[in-house]
Amino acid sequence: MLTKELIAIEEKYGAHNYHPLDVVIEKAKGIWVWDVEGNKFMDCLAAYSAVNQGHCHPRIINAMKEQAEKVTLTSRAFRNDQLPLLCKELCEMTGFEMVLPMNSGAEAVETALKAARKWGYKVKGVKENQAEIIACTNNFSGRTISIISFSTEEQYKDGFGPLTPGYKVVEYGNAEALEAAINPNTVAFLVEPIQGEGGVIIPTDGYMKKVSEICKKNNVLLIADEIQSGLGRSGKLFAYMYDGIQPDMVTIGKALSGGAYPVSAVLSSKDILGVFNPGDHGSTFGGNPLGAAIARESLKVLVEEKLIENSFELGKYFKEKLQAIKSGYVKEIRGRGLFIGVELKPEAKGARRFCEALKDRGILCKETHENVIRFAPPLIITKEDIDWALPKIEEVLTTL
């Protein structure tokens, strides 16, 4: 079937909760995807960083096939032979003591929120139902009712009330605002070290270190949402590492499975995740053997193929080349690793038309917050690949 036919079917039978570019992808390999008519595109979104290892990485696909022929799901009613190894390997890789696996990124964040509240009541001594969690302006951690309750994007909340209480919001990047908002009922501060959906927003140097110190001083848990910025995307294993800190909890997902299967997790200490008792929290699919086997191989690919180092080096190269483009439309180019945002001026009339023009030239990326083009290709990209894309990007930014 052709592109127009498939789009018409999706528009008729699928809910309209997304506004994708009109390209219908049929297959993918590495950094490249092909549509149903055989046109080839460079993927510069990487499924919002879920395919850091590249599309259909052979090692990950082989791990998936091998495990699928053994056992895919046991539920947590029984144990399986892959989950304990994933937990051990994740802890050894990240320096945390304990792992709680889930499926989607939003589930990981919900898990962290629940853990923080229960820790607040059982350990910190906050009175029942009085716990408060502080988040930041411009945040994005998912679309559940609880998570949208602390969003500052009005569209995410429109029509979904009543919203969940127990949250405060402070200005992102403002450590003093956090300190002023903390009170005896504050149990946690949830923050993205780099705000991806917010437009690849990077706080000033030292911000994460400062908020870490504030949280420790006030016995408040620091939760780093690294679902999009983590696992190599920023040029380090986690973006918070640029400030040399260790949060109390970290949420991860997306690239944890190399885009092959939904896998997420919360990383923390035994003192924090130890507040959960059997029956307090769970998921039928969370920690399933298929997902665990895929995640184990995905992590090995990141390390053994030096994709984190590649992200750091080529991200620097890509950003410098983009900054050298002379365009009257560009307001700012910012990023860390292969996580780059090109913010356009208001007179550019939005980033959507630029993304559509890039698609026509064989590059797929997506606008965020209307005026930002996000470039986040798989971490396997090469300098030659970037050099292929740069003239096309320059043409769009300077002549559209």
C-alpha cells in the first residue's frame, strides 16, 4: 500500500493523539529508515532516544530471538533467569544498589513518585497524606494523570482533571527557587538534567550539583529523570554526571532496550526501594525475561561498542558544524553529546515546516515546543554520516 492510503486508514481508525510527519516507515537499519515507497531517510530522532544503539541492532535482535524461543513472560508470580542478571549488571554499571523494573518511562516515573512518598512517610516521618514532591517548569516525564498534574504545559492538562495533589513547581535551573519551596513535608525533587521535550534545555553549569546539595541538606530525595537524556545520549552514561553527583533515584527507559521492546527501571538504594513490600507495587510485564534479556544486551552494546564516547565526540563535532551555519532564522544551538536543539526565532514561523523540508531532503527529525528542531540520531552515527546531512540542514536553515 502507498503512503497516502496508509495515512488515510490510520486517520480513519486511529485516535488523533499525535501529529506525525507524513512518512510511513516500513523498515530500518542502523541510522537509516525506508518508507513504503522505498525512499531512504536518515533518522535524526532515534525514536526520542529509544534507539541509541541504532535500528534493529543485530546483537539486540539476536538476543530477542533467542529469548523469545525460550520464555517471554512469567509474570512476577514466578522468578526467571534473566531479571536477576539484569539487576546485577545495571547496579554494577551505574553504582546503585537496587533496581525496580517496569515497562514504559512513565511507569518508571510513577514508581519513583510512589517510592518517594512511601519513603517520606515510613522513613522521613512526614504525616500521612501530606507529602509534597517538587518538579520544574517546562518538565516532561510522561502523560499519566499524576505526571500531567505537575506539568506546566496547559494542553497536557486540558480536559483531564481533577488533577492529583501533592506537587509544587519551581523554575527550572533556579536552585534558589528550589530551596525556598522546600518545607518539612517535601519528600523529593524530580528534575531532568536536560529537558528534552522542553526543547533540549540545559541548565547552567553546577545547577545539578547545587540542587543535590540542597536536597541532602534538607533530607529530600533527588530524582533524576534520565529516560531521554541517559544511556549515552548526552555524551556520558547519564547527564547528571557532568556535575559529578549521584542522585538518590534515577529513572531510565527508552534506550534501555535499544528500541526493541518496552523496558524501564528505577535505580536507587536499598534504603529507598526497600520501602516496598510484596504487593505494594508491580506490573505483569515488568521484569519479564524477554525484556530483561533484551536490556542486558542493549547495555552491553552501549559499552562494548563505545557508543557513549562516540556520542560525546561526534556530538561536539555536529554542534560546532551547526553553529557555523549562518542563518537569520536561528536563535540558539545548544546540546550535549548527540542531544542537540536548534531554537528558531519567532520570524521562522515554527519548526514544523523546517522538519518537513528536511524530510523532503532525506532527514527525519521532529519539532519540539514549536520553535525547536531536535537532532538526536542513533549513537552509532559516523562523521561521514553527519557530513552527508550538514549541507542539507544548511540549505533548509538558510533558504527555506
